[in-house]
Amino acid sequence: MHIELVIAKLITVGLGLLITYQAYRGYRVHGSEPMIYVAIGFLFISVGSVIEGVLFDVLGLSIFVAGTIQTSIVAVGMLIVLYSLYGRMSQPADGGDYS
């Protein structure tokens, strides 16, 4: 395995986890329901960004199967983020319309 690729993957996962943490903080501090979905979505995307190599190198799956699993995980993460943008969320406690 190339060290440059490992470093790039670690940076990608680190950035994804930082976004996940910040979105979760936004949810906890402001009670913003969409932010929890952003956090979950980016967690899936972050894991998906490195899972192909793990499945291929460590578990010995074919590159096709590993790529299919990776793409599916990333797609689920993107769907969750998309839901945070367009999904039906509960109304704020003050009844305000933030759309």
C-alpha cells in the first residue's frame, strides 16, 4: 500500500469526522434536528471513504465487491444529508417558520 494514499485517506476521514462532530455539536447546542442527520450522513460518508481499502486489503474481498459496498455506504450517507436538507422536520418550539 502506498503511504501517500494512506495519508490522504486519513486526512479525508479526519475531515469527515470533524464535520460530523461539528454537526453533532450544532444539534446539541441549538437543538437543530437537521444537524443530527448531517452528522449521521457525514459519518457514513467518512467511513465509506476508507472502507473499500479495508475490505479489499484486510478481508480479501474482490475490488468489485469492496467498491460496491463502499459506493453503497457513501450513497446512504448522501441520502441522509439530503434528507436533512429536504426532509420533513418537526416545527420549532416557538412556532416560527424558518423555511
